Amino acid sequence: MTKTALVELPPGMNLWRTSELNAAGFNARAIATLVRGGVLVRLRRGCYIRGSTWTAQKPWVRSRQLIAAHAHGTLTTSGGGLVYSHTSAARLHRLFLWDVDDRIHVTQEKTPSPISHGRDVVAHSRILAKDDVVLVDGLPCTSLEQTVVNCCMLLNVRQALILMDHALRRGADVGKLKVMCAGLAGRNGVLSLRTALANADPKSESPGETLTRELLLRLGIGLPELQVEVQTSEGRHRLDFAWRSKKVALEFDGRMKYFDYAPTDEVIFQERLREKALMELGWTFVRIQWRDLFQEQDFKIRVLRALHAAG
């Protein structure tokens, strides 16, 4: 069996159940050989993906691919009784998740038997209203608002705030979320939901910006404005955070900010040109990275020093 043998499989197909590989002429030994050689990657029991496809995917795409593998492996359809929910639905909705595992969450009306799902699946039992279920990528999952509520009650406060910020940015209905939250008084996890809803800001553009804002709030530092635009000789520059009256800017340098939109070197070069122009206008910059969010005392000293120096 050679790597080129996979070319004989149906074109455009990347996911296969074991039965599909068997039907294409690959027995258990041949499949094992392809997995060892990296030509196939085993995503879960009975489901495989083309190795080159898996290798090329970003982590968040791989997380969605695992959901697709579950759907493909179990022949899940919109009428099959299973609805993807919680963090799995969040991934289908393309919401930001931070430090969350890749287990598959499904919701169904009846309580499943202990052996009806694999160990990588978390099954929830609940009757969902018709409006609480939508199709995303052809898969049934909970609506945006229902997904937000489910996730926030499962996650810690910082994780919930990251998701809530992004959901509001993506158009989640605040009024509906408040009504849903009010109806969950006394339930486990409702504090994370309530806290996230009270402190959310759709202007936040990344998990790093959300965590920065959460840290400023927790440290008792007066919150700056988000996404402040300032005109300079190098054009209009948008600051992640700004104490406008003091001309102090706080910029979060995260990989996502640079790596997804333009070549890193060019983005950083243009950023520095605009920063120089702003400094000529009297602005002071505090630049932070992911690691700074977990060195809270140093972070606090740097920010307060800059604010104090600005008068």
C-alpha cells in the first residue's frame, strides 16, 4: 500500500468511516499502515481524515473537524435526534473559546445509556424548543443565544467573558440573553453567566483584549475606552485601549492579531510607524503580550506607572 493509493478514493473526500475505507478496498491492516505513515489520521473510533488535510488545518479548524468526524461517524443528520451544544456549538458558530478541551457536546431529549456515546462525547438531556436549534455547516446545533447560555454555565468567568464578548460582536440578542439568565436563578453556573453578561463589551476583538479588560477591572484600574481612533500624520490609527484624557494607550500584541490578516513583518512595520506618529502627538504606549496577563503585579505596576507619569 502506497501513499498514492488514497488518490483512488472518491475525489474531494477527506473523511472516511472504517466501512467506507473497507468498501474502497482497504482492510484493517492497510488502514493501520496508512495511519502509521501519516497518510490517514484517526480522529475517533471508526473515523479517519486525510493526513495532509489535518496537517494543514489551524487548531480551531481541527476542533470543528472533530465535530464533523463525530457527525460523519455516527451518521448524524438534522433529524437524527442529536443536537450539538455547549462548546461544540460554540465552535460551529465560530465563537472564541479559550483553554477549552475538544470533547464533543450533544444534547438529546432522552437520557442516553452510559455506553451509547464514546468517551470523547459529553451527552446532555433536555427538550429544546424549535427556535433553539439551527443548522450550521449542515449540522444541527443550538442557537447562538442558547449556546452562549449553555457555555457560560459550564465555563469559568474569564472563559465565559471571552465567549460572551465575541457572541455579542457576532450579533447575539442581549435582551434575549438577559431573559434567559433571569430564568436560571439558583442554577449551577449562573454566576459566570450573569458576570459575563454584566461585563461584556462587543468592541473587544480578541480573547487577549477581553482578558486584558477583565484584568484591569479586577485590579481596580479605571477602564479605558476600547478601539479608539486617532488621526496621525501616518493616517488614522486605532488603539486597542486608550485613556484618552491622559494620552496613554494600551496595546495587546497577540499572535492572532498579526498572523491571520497580513504578513507579520509588514503589519508590525506599519504599526510602529503609526505608533511613532502618535508619540509625536504626546501619546505613551504600554505594550503587553499573553504572558503579561499572568504576571498581574508587574502588569499593574507598568500600567499605573504610565498613567501616573501622564499626569
